Amino acid sequence: MNRAGLLIALAVAAAAVAVFGLFPGLDLAVAGLFRDPATGLFLWGANEPLGFIRDAAMWLTWAIAAPSIVAFVVKLVWPDKPLLVRGRTVAFFLITIVLSAGILSNAVFKSYWGRPRPYYVTEYGGPWQFRNWWDPRGTCPTNCSFFSGEAATAFWTYAPAALTPPPWRPLAYAGATVFGALIGLLRMAFGGHFLSDILAAGVATFITVWLLHALIYRWPATRVSDEEIDARLARLFMPLYRWRKRLFANRSQRRGLSHRTAEAPADE
């Protein structure tokens, strides 16, 4: 991931801010393309095949992260064993997916940015007034529209794309962009998000992945080796491992003592 990618992401963000600032009704207009005016329903909201594709996309994304998750859990349980996956890959994948798909989207924005989802706005028959993306004062109480967590999860595939061999990397980035955009399009078609929610998810996720890739792999002051991460995790988890071993040893001793006491002959 080089500076060109970051500049492109920042340019997309600047262009989106300008466009949605000049045309504040754009989000509603685009959302209306997926809505049936006669029934007031979003056309694909109850489409089961598309719902399955949406779920399958999330399964695929987490399947990519799964080896790193398993390696982390195994290291937590047995810190004296080497990581099953390269240390930098574990750190890079887990930190980026937790930040982009979890903390930034759901814990920071969606919980406190009260923008209603399209199917909840009064313009489309819902109870709450539409809010532009820059306005957090909406009446949605929680799990709101800005920005899309599922789109951020799909755009997280920028992380594995960043680790592909250099000749394949541009194609991998393009594939991650298309994948995230398609999932975002589905969320819009279901009435779950506005266009700006999807753009924000893509930009925020790319910048998160870019920064973590720089910290772990590129910048001399912060980059680390696989062995260093393995050793740091071992030091972090070793106290818990030793406590657990002492706990099990004490329990075994108590069970052994109880067993010997039960077998002792009673006094006649």
C-alpha cells in the first residue's frame, strides 16, 4: 500500500464531501431508486436469494480472517507454542477488522450518530426525519445508518489484498473495491443504508488498513517482525498460562487428597 492509494482514498473522500454538500438531497434521491412508490417498500428488502448472498459475503470475509483468529486463540491458550500463522499477518488482520468493522463503525459512529436508516425516514413512510451524513442529531437511538458496518466488513478485504504478491496487488485492490461496493449496493437496495454510508465505510476502512499496514510493515520506526509479535504475545499471555497451570495443579492435588481419604480404612 503506497501513497498513491492513500491519495486516491482522500480524493474520493473530498469529492464525496463536495458532492453531498452541493446536493444534500442526493442520498434520498439514490435511495428512492430502490423503492416501489406504489407500496412504499424497498424492492429487494425481502429477496431471499439476495439475503443469502449478503450473509455469504460476511461468511467469506470472516473465513479469510479465521486462520488468524484461530492462531491468536491457540497462542492465548498455549503461549509457549509458536503462532500457527505469521505474527504480522495475525496482528494486521485482527487489528484492522476489529477497528474498521467493529469499533469505528458500530461502537463509535452507529451507536452515537443518530442518522436514521432509509426505511425509517419520514420521506419514505417512516417515523424519523432524514439527516444528512454530517448531522449526528437524528432521532435513531442505536444501530443507526452512518456508517455501514457490513460494507466496512466487506471493504476490509483491502487487508488481505495488501499482502498479495506485488504483481497481483492492483487486481486484488480492485477486487476488494468491487466486493465492498456490491455489498454496499445490496444494503442500499434493502433500504438499510444511504450511498454516503457506503462511501464513508469504504474510505474509513481503506485508511485504517493503510495506516496499520504502514505501522506494521513499512515505517522503520514502528515496523516489526513476525518473531517479535510472536514473542510479545507469548510474554502477554504467559502469566495467564502459568496461573491456569497452578490452578489445575491445585485442583488435581485436592482431588488426589480426597480420593486417598475416601480409600483410607475406617477405624474399627
